[in-house]
Amino acid sequence: MDPLEQLLAERACERLILDFVRRLDIGDPGSVAELFTEDGSWEWPSPGDGRRFDGRAALREYFGSRPEDRLSRRVMSNVLVTVTSSDTATATSYFTTYRVDGYDGGIVPPGAPVQVGHYEDTFRRAGDGRWLLASRALHLPFGGPTPQLSA
């Protein structure tokens, strides 16, 4: 693979990683399904709770079911994309999630993150040239309940 093509593939995959969390935090959470291939999957394997969703419809329903009063911000770091062929890539990226439920506006006093973990992703280039997530697995060594803001 040409070095420029490799760099462009890496950047496209990095952008998908960032677009995923942006859509969850400040966009339309259900729209993250459009970042996956038609047969794409998201899972939280053991020692997580074993949740797994396959296909865009299931992903749209799952991510779209986020509580309306949830405020979250995810900080992404340590993004390492490895291009494995002209149409496939893998990545590992770290995330830190700040989140509360019961949000009705204003500034929330800072608290500790509710999650710190990493994603393991696979990517596939679609027929139109766009890179998409083929699979995403969440690994969560640090986690706790989502705080509920007082009314």
C-alpha cells in the first residue's frame, strides 16, 4: 500500500472513532449506527455484561435508547490504527467517560469519570470508498454507576 493511501486510511479510521463519541455525546446517539457496516457489531464481552448488537437496525435501537436527560462527554486518547490491507484496518483507543442522568441544563460540578477503558475496532472499506466500523468491542477495567443529579 502506498504510504499516502495508508495515511489517508488511518486518518479516516481515526475520524470514525471520534465521530462515534461526538454523536453519542452531542449529536444524535442513534445515528452512530450509520458509522458501521450493514452487518457491523458492538459488544461488551466478558468480564463485561455480554451485551452484543449486530446490524445497523439493532445498533440504531440500542444507541438511540439513551436516556433523554443524560449528559455525557467522552475523552478519547491513545488512538492506534493499523491498516491491515487496502480495505481493512484495526484500532485500539482509550476512552474516559464523564456522565450524569437527570440533566436539565446549566453547568454540572465536575466529578470523577464513570468509565475508563478501551475500544478494539475493526474497519472495512465500503464499495463507495468510505471506511466504516465492522466491529467494536468495549473493554472496561474501571467503571461505576451513572450519577443521578438531584432535582
